[in-house]
Amino acid sequence: MRTRTADDLAALLGSAAASLAVVWVLFGQVLAWSGTLGFLVCWYLAFLGLYVVVTALSNPRHVVWARVAATWIHAGVAVVAAGLGTAVVYTFVQGAPALAHVNFFTQDMAGVGPTAPLSRGGILHAIVGSIIEIAIASAVSVPLGVATAVFMTEVGGRFSRIVRTVVEAMTALPSIVAGLFIYTTLIVSLHLPRTGFTAAMAISVMMLPIIARAADVALRVVPGGLREAGLALGASQWETVRRIVLPTARPGLATAVILGVARSVGETSPVLLTSGASTYFNANPFQDPMNSLPLFVFSSVRSGEPLYIQRGFGAASVLLAGVLVLFVITRLVARSSGVRRSRVRQRASSS
């Protein structure tokens, strides 16, 4: 069923061409309809019906349904890829005029108005602010997330099931709730000012369950024979975890950290409530408001000024490029993790 012959390829291409011709005649000439989306939907439905008829002429029923299911799956993948590609290309195209200026990466917006030309001002303060906030949030979330995963995987017990339920529930926590939590506890109750530190705390609330959940998965795939071998050699449970389990799951833990950072770097709601907006460069996370890339994009797009909106799209392009790089690194680390796990399993089975 998976092999495709020349007849199958001819049926696929012929059905696509014939359905395109029929829909073009009926949609635009006979019925005088209009609209690109309607045309594509009608074309796909006509192609699907014609493809079923043509495939049924030379194949049994189960092959026909397999071809139909494959067509549905590929169509869904194409729709998702088209939506993602359109968003990425549109963002970079709109931000290209701002990205073409070197000052966009080397200057801040202090003293630069919304109508100033693109040769003045930049997003240096937002880039540095995002890096500082993510660094502080990672310093808080990574140890707590890995420790939580170790507790859920290695300790167990009734309380660990409660912790796992809470972690899974927090994974779907809306970002605005995390921002409101930090706003009410640190800013309203403890009277802390809106700074980069409070924004980092809000980001850490979003990052912690993601790292804990992904690290839990990475630790659970470590072969149990390695734990048993460590305990059999006289090592304690903590020594086994520290010297055997954690080093073995290191690529998976790195993937968990990168996923948490990539998920949190683009959050707007937490920083909108906790960091405050600024146009000047500020590298001190404990004093004065600190801007970030998501907050800069939000404020610039809302301004209504065309040049400022272009700056917002340029900042969104930088943010999008950073997230794409992080996900590529995640894929590479995950691939090396899979290779390493297969080698460990082979050694465990051979021993």
C-alpha cells in the first residue's frame, strides 16, 4: 500500500489537473464566483472526489481509503505549513526596511519619536532586556524544574503524584495569570517597583512547568538497569541519580531547558504587567523599568505610526529568528539524545 507505481502517480497528477480545469470553468466562468479561499476549497473537494473515482478503477477498496486518508493528512500538513510560512515571510518582509539599518541593532529609542526615520533609534535596549530577563528566569527555573523532575521520577510516592498533576496543570497556564500572580504578590503586596526582575519572575512561572515536564520525560527514558547497577555497586540513591541518571539524561535535560526558554522568550502578557515600558537602555534588572522584545513589538504596533510599526515588525523578526534558532538547537540536541539513548540501551542489553 505504501509503494506508488507510475499509474498511481499519473492518477494523482491527472486528478489534480482535471479538477483544476473543471473548477476553473465552473467557479469563475459558469457560476461567476470569486474568492481565492473558495476556489481552493472547491478545487480540493473536486480533486478528492475525482481521485477516489480514478483510484478505484485499478485498486481494491482498502487501497482507495488509504489513498484518501493520505490525501487528507497531506492536505492538513500543507495548510499548517502554509499558515506558518505566511506568518514568517510576512513578518520578515514588513520588518525588512528596519532590519536594513545597522543602528536598529546598536541604538535605543531614547529621544526618538514615533515618526522619526528608521536611520535613528533601535532595539538594543529591548534585546538586552530580553536577554537579562530570560537569564534570571532560567537561573530560577532550571534548578527548580530539574529538581522537581528528579523528585517525580526518582522519589515517587503519593505526594509526587500530586506534584505531577500540578505541573501538568501549570503547563497549560495562561500567561496573563502568571503575570497577575507576580503583579499581586511582588508589586502590590511587597511594593516592589516594576523592573526587569519582576518580569523575570513572571517569566519563570511560565518556564518552570515546561522544564519540569520535559525533564521528567528525559529522566523516565533512562534505562532502569543503570539505576539497578549503581545501587548494586553500593552507591546510594542520590549518588546513583547524580553520577548515573543525570549524566545519561543530559541531552534530554538540555532539550528541556531550550524548550522552556523558547516558549517563554516571546511571552508578552507577563512582561506587560510587571516590567514597565522604557525607551532607554537599562542593564540593571533591579532598578527602573526594563523593556524587552515582546513588549517593544506590542507597544510599537499599537502606536499607529507606519515607521514605528515597521520597527515593531523588525523587532518581531529578530525575536522570531531567535526562537527558530532555539528550536533548531532543540532538534539537534534531541537527535543526539536519541542516538545516545540507543547506544546506552545496546550496552545495557549486551551486559
